[in-house]
Amino acid sequence: MRPFLREINLTEARRRLSSILREIEAEPDMGYQIKVRGKVVAELRSPAPRRGYMSSGEALLKFAREMEALYPRKPGEPLENISGHYKEHLYGKKRTTRSRRSA
């Protein structure tokens, strides 16, 4: 929803800036349009709320819960130690190298 915008001129906005900011903080649905010679040059309003914002740890936990719901473990199946074997998970199983023949 767009906030209700009051129109004020630039000199009044400069004089009343601190009180305008307090009003916007108290009523987030209200804002101001600053005009110079009848043209709108700026708007003062509260920032839009961040609905999907969460910390990285919360996001990882949410993802882990979703993965557990999508791919549940079978009863008795042990947990995989991914952090202990991360190179295998990233690069695949280690191949055995053939010994070179001596000439």
C-alpha cells in the first residue's frame, strides 16, 4: 500500500526536517513530497518492510528442515559425515592412481 503523501515546499522541509522524520517514524503510512517551483523533486517516507528477510543461519536451518522433509532418512540409516568428507562430495570419489611402468 502506498503511503499518504503530503506536499511541502523545500524551505519548509529544511526547517522542519527533524519533526517530519519523527512524524514519519510514528506513522509509517504517511510521507511527504518535497516540491520546488511546483514540481516534485523528492519524497520522504518510511522504508518498505522486508518480509522475506532472515539471517543466514535461519535460512540454513529452514533449508535443512525442508530437505529433511523432502528426503527423510530410513530408520537405522546413519547420518552422513559431509563436513569430514567434503572433498569427496565436491570432487567425487578419489581415483586410485596407476603406478607408472619403469622403462
